[in-house]
Amino acid sequence: MLSKFPLASRAPDLIPLILHCQLAMVFDGETIDRLTRAHMEVASSRQSLDEVLEHHTKLAKQLEELQMIRDEERRASKAEQKAV
């Protein structure tokens, strides 16, 4: 009867292979979970960085506008002093 099932006679030899495959599947599942979490963290960090850069750009524009206003006020002040 065992001749119909050639692997049945080798079952004891296959146990380590089966255990290895099961461990590999568990490890692969954990690896996928870790990689998924890491990918989500990177995406979140990238979004945060994009928001920070956008805020920085707005602040840089505001600073530039304020510097232009200050320069105009200084020129107007100097012109007033010369007029007096």
C-alpha cells in the first residue's frame, strides 16, 4: 500500500522541510508586516516634510515682502531727512 504513496515512506525525511517552509512563511509574513509599517512611516514622513517645506516657502515669501517694505521705508526716511 505504501507503494501507491511514495512520499509516505519519506515522511520522516520531509518533516524538517515542512517545518522550514512553515517558519519561512511566518518569517515572510513578519517581514511583509515590518516592510509595510516602514513604508507607511516613510510616506507619513514624506508628507510631513512636504508640509514643512511648503510652510518654509510661505515664510520665505513673507520675509522677502517685509524686507522690501523695510527697504522702502528706509529710502523714504532718507529722502525726508534730505528734504529737511
